[in-house]
Amino acid sequence: MSFFFRMASRLRPSTPEEVVRSIKDSFLALHTRTHAKALEEVEKNMSSLRLLIFGDGEVEPNEEQVLQITLEICKEDVISLIVQDLPSLGWGVRKDLAICWCILLRQKVDETYCCVQYLENHLELLDFLVGCYKNLDIALNCGNMLRECIKYPTLAKYILESGSFELFFEYVELPNFDIASDALNTFKIVAGSAYQARSCSRRVLEFPLRAVF
């Protein structure tokens, strides 16, 4: 019996469609009067997703099943829900999400990265993540997610050229050292990708050298 179906026997629902539907429904329920209950369901579903696409330390996940789940997540707009509801999630859920995020971004069909393509078509989600540096509770989580996104040239280019990029000029001067340092780290990666692509923006050149070095 495959890893996916053995895990699914312990973690219902079992098929990729059911897994994603359960995740989507629990996120949608966060905006209803049953918020507390919905948050519990989100925690359970994200923990299940982590096990399904990352494994349990003993058995590797089935790559084909992981891809099917990823495609379904894109199809059902779950990525948008996950990003936009980050401020409502607890620490444990955000920890599971960080693990899932990088795995989901790496999934591809032929030469197309499914979730990267989804983000290319929903660039406002990148702006949202950049803006989350203002939220002390989720700033570091969003920084990790952004740095995963920046690994892909089209997403890095968008962040560099977007209006939200200028927020980094503020973030590196935030009084919270951890968040300011994280923002600077993200900035350096964006700037580095621009130099590698030989398309460095003037706004990068104008960034105070003392902040970078």
C-alpha cells in the first residue's frame, strides 16, 4: 500500500480532492461565527497536509500524489486563502505552512511550476506578503515565504519592480531587530537576483549602502 493511502487511512479525507476541499472549507469557515472551531480544523488539515507532502520521517511521500494535491490546491484557489488568512493562524499552523510552502512551490508539470504560475497570475499575494512585515506576529513567517518565492525569477522581478518594494526601506529601520534583519535579508536576495539577471533597478542602487553592508 502506498505512503499516501496509508497516511490517508489515518488522516481522513483520503483523496487529493477531498484533502484540498477539507482545507479550503476550513479556511472559508474562519470568516464565520464558528471561527474558533474552524481554526482547530485548519490546524488539523494543515498538519495532515504536511504529513502527506513531506512525510512522517519514516516513509517518503508519493511524488505523484503530492503533485496531484498541488494541482488541486491551485485549482481551488487555496493558495490565496492561505496567504490572506495568515494573520488569523496560530504559530503551529504557520510552522506547518512554512514546510508545505517550499514543497508546493517546487512542484511542476513538464517545465511549469504550478504554484509559481498561480502566483504569477495573482501577484497581489506577493504584495500582501511584503506588507505583512508590519505585523509582528507573522513578519518572520512571511519573510520565509517571500524568500522561497524570490527563488523564481519572475516572482523576484515583480517584487523588485512593484510599489511594495519601497516598503523595505522602512522595514530595515524597524525597532524590532529580528524583523529588520529578516527584511534586510530578503532585500539582499531580491537585489542579488536582479544583479544576476543584469536588470538591477535604480531603487536598489539608491538603497543606503550602510544598510546592506
